[in-house]
Amino acid sequence: MNDINKVIDEMPDEVYQRLLSATELGKWDDGTVLTEQQRESTLQVVMMYQARKLNQTEHFTIAAGGNINELSKSELKKQFKGEAIAEFKEADL
């Protein structure tokens, strides 16, 4: 386990971004599809990186210490207060 911590601590942001992209898309940059084992492993590394190196506060992201950020309904409302998701014109209705 100590070796993976060292890898995470020394991992450049560019490598993290590539692993994150591969995990999200299910394929590597060259288009090769991840195997199930690769997907599981990259997801674990991404989550460990997020827990150890990023200070994320968004809903359903990995917080420091490995906990998942779960914002309450009122916290989400505060976060998006005043931001319109979409605007409709009378002609659109």
C-alpha cells in the first residue's frame, strides 16, 4: 500500500487527467477500450488522487480523506442560486 501512496504523491496532473478521461470515457486516448480490470484500477487511482491531492467540494466528488461530498438540497440551492439553467421565450411554449 505504501508504494501506491508514493505513486499518487508523485503523479503529475497530466497523468491524473489522462486516467480520469479514460475512466469517464471507458477508453484510452488512442481509442483502445479499457478492460474491466483497467477500468476498476484507473477508477481506484483517480479516487485516491482526488482524496489525497485535490480539495473538492462539489456534490458527489471525493473529498479529502476519501469521503464522498454529499450536499443537502439547501446547500445545492445556495450553490446554484440566481443561475438560470434555461430560459424560455413565450414563442417556445
